[in-house]
Amino acid sequence: MSLIYSLYVINKSGGLIYSRDFEPSAKLDLNDTLRLASIWHSLHAIASQLSPAPGCGGIELLQAESFDLHCLQAPTGTKFLLMVEPQCPQVTALLGRIYELYSDFVMKNPFYEVEQVIKCELFDEAVDLAVKRYPLMLLAAPQQALVLGPMGA
């Protein structure tokens, strides 16, 4: 089954506001996670400015030999990075689910200050559950495609 290594959330200023490791082997030290957030934020901005295609949103996928790094940028500029095993399927759907959880548990929390470090136990639990359910999402995906395919939806 496909492995989800780590999740990082970067605010619109490039600061790391959340990190979670799901595999002990993928754990980076704090300095490396802060460096990753800063570099990714800069590369993402440069890529969107240098793109010859109008409306480019920046880098969405970085593929390496031992991992893939997927990025979802929210309309607010917050970036969600998911480090996964190479060629991991349906990562975009999982990132979308994590963004929904962020909207529900973090942004609707009256005690959360926007752009600050995320310290929300309910969000942690919901993300853990979404990652644990990820293999089930993969099994259900082909069946959903068959049901939706003929209707053209």
C-alpha cells in the first residue's frame, strides 16, 4: 500500500505553521522542516512568476527518487505539502480532504489566530484518521470512476 510520510502547512508568508510525520523513517529535525518550508515557498513563488503559461499557480509536484512532494495552495495562499511514496495515487484527493479539515477545525476555531502555528488537537486527530483511511479511499476510487464514467460527470 502507498505510504504517506509527512504533512507540512506553510502560511502565505512562507512560515511553517504545522508539521506532522506519519512514518518514523521520514522524520526531519526542526531546522530541516523550517528550511523546507522557506525554500518551497520561494520556489513556488518563482515558478509562478517564470511560467510562460498565464495563470500558473506554482509548483504542484516535485518528484524525487525516494519520494514525491505534492502541494495544494489554498485561495488564501496557505500551502499544504504532502510527502508520499513515489507514484502514490489519489494524493490530490487526500490533500483536498486535509484542506477541508483545516477549514473546519482550524479556521472555524475562535481561538486560532490566522497565519500562526496550528495547535488544534481535533485537527490532529482528523488528519490522522484521514491518513489511516487513505488506503480505503484507493480501493473505492476505481468503483466510483465506473459509476461516474458513463454519465460524463
